Amino acid sequence: MKNTKWLALALAIGVGLPTAGKGESNRPNVVLFFVDDQSWVGTSVQMKPDDPETKSDFFETPALEAMAAAGMRFTDAYSTAPICCPSRTALEFGQTTARTRVTFNARNNSTGPGRSIAQTLAPAGYVCGRYGKTGVDHISADELGYAEHRVWRGNTAGDYDDVPVGDHISANKKRLPEDNPKRTPEITRCGIEFLERRAKDEQPFFLYLSYFAVHVFSQATPEMIAKYQAKKPGVKHDDITYAAMTE
């Protein structure tokens, strides 16, 4: 569960076009993608322009390449913690683990070390949505201030289909279907539906999409796996299913 999630933050904090509503041009829309266990050199984005070793020689992530080309890359940023709950709690409250006192992956009695992202933005008129893996296991999405949400707790919810929302896996394990590996399509679909609703009401929004990929166990669609089976392996990276999951 060693997480280098700061790469996702560096590449994928997307600030959209200002809203077209009444007098709202000073309130940009924000979409945040949070990727689990993403390596600093685990995409096809070359993080340092003068160093070809700072990208994968096998994985393909064209969407991230486009975002990086249009935005910024933070080559000297660090995660607040190397594991899930501490790093996610730190991001949610904008504080280090020394402040949050969440330093390991377990539920605790903390009510939060201040205001969450949603609690900060909602009073300014933002509609806040959160979808995917939570990692802030001790506080519900409602309590964090998200008006719209669908979240799962724990890594196993990204591998099995019978995990109740916000709960741990049940005894009867059933793997996710081939068309929903790691719940990536499901989480993305939730985000798209959120954006469609915001397009209708023209309110500024904050959308937080938190993925289970690329955390093990590796899962990908058969079509994407076939693509990498036909591709020449790299020297640095050669895991076919992991490559498919990454893309």
C-alpha cells in the first residue's frame, strides 16, 4: 500500500472554465483525480523534460499526457504519507499527518482536524461531489460536507462486487465483472453524471474522483489486456495487466 499519490495531484488537479452563471466568473470549477499507488515514473508522462528515465517505457497514458502538456508538472512534490488513510486525510483537510494525527490505516475517533475541502467550498456556493475510494474512513462523506457522493471503504471494494458502500467485504467474495475493473468505469460514470447535472444548474462545482487503480490486485478489460499482449515489453516495465489497468 505504498502510495505516491502526489503524482496524481500534480498531473490531475484540473481547473475548468469559469462558470457561465450570473456573476460567477471568479469561481472556477475544479476536478480532482486521486490515483492509488501511482508511481512517479508509472505513466507515459515524462516528468522531467531532460530525463527520459522519468516516464514508463511500456505504459501508455495519453489523457495524462494531454493534461500535463496543457498544465503543470510538480517534479519535487511529496506525499504527506506513504499509505492510504493518512495521505487521504491530509489531503482532505489540507494538513500534515502531524496535525491530523491519522498515521495508519485504521478507523479512529478523530472528528477531523478542521474544515474539509467541501466544508470550505460549499459556503462559497459550490456543489461538492465525491466518488470512489474514501480513505477518510472515520468520517462519512455527508459529515465531510459532500452534497453528492458514492464512496467505498477499503481496498477490497475495488476487487469484489459484493462490498456494501461504506463497508468492508462480505464473506461471499464475487469478483468485479470484466467491464468494471477496479470500479474505474463505474467511478468515472458517476463523475460524468455529476458534471451533466452541473451543466444544467450552472452552479460552480468541486468534483473529487478517487480511484482504486492502480492498487493491486491488477484488473483490466480483456480488450486493453490484448493491446499490451501485442506490444513489445519495456526494460523498466513489462507487466501486461498492470499496464492495461494503468491506461
